[in-house]
Amino acid sequence: MVRRWSVGRTRIREHYAKRVRSGKTETSVAAEREARLRTSLDWEELATADLVIEAVFEDLEVKKQVFRRIDALAKSGAILASNTSYLDLDAIADATSRPADLIGLLLLARQRDDEADGRSCGAAPAPMCWRPPSISAGS
């Protein structure tokens, strides 16, 4: 588990380094963003986090179990995010006492640097959850 955690942290550093090399991000901006990021294997640190991103493997029961624990430890008002690529967000959210605080935040490994990460909402999204505008057939 520690190995996977350090791999994730390294990937984040590499992402910012690539953006700096390509001229898409200033060095100071990349450094500031990286400095704000806090990763941990200590569940108790969830009590102070404003955003908690879960990234366990794609198994609904495992994700529900993880979110039950996150729900018990994360502070009120924290944004809970799942990195699921295809599981039902509402089913995951229902494992918590605050389903409106859960969003989907798909962090794509092969994504182009200039594209936004995918964000999705469950049935009862919190105000911070962005939904793309609906496009009608007549538009």
C-alpha cells in the first residue's frame, strides 16, 4: 500500500513538472499547488481535510466500505470525491450519511494536459457540484 501511495505522489509531481516544461504552468504556480496537496495513509487526518479523494479499485462493496469510514472521520462540509470510472455514484453516496457531499472526480491517467478532469454528480449533489448544461435536440 505504501508503494502505491508513493507512486501516486510521484505522478502528481511529474504532472506539474511536465506542465512547467511545456510552458502551460509557471514554476511558482506548480510549486504552490503541489505544496497545498497533502497525501496520507493516516485515516485520522481526514478530520481536517476540505477535500477527500478516494482512489481504491473498482469494486462497489470496497468503495462503500471506504466511504463509510471516510464519512465517520471527515469533517462536516468536506467534499467527498470518488475516483470511480463506472460505478454508480448514488450507490456509493448512499453508504454515507451525507450523499449530497459526494462527487465523482475521475482523474484520468492518459488525459491530455489541457483538458479538465471529469466531474460528475449523484442524484442529490451539493452546491459545489458542477453539471454540464443540458443540450436539447432543438439546440
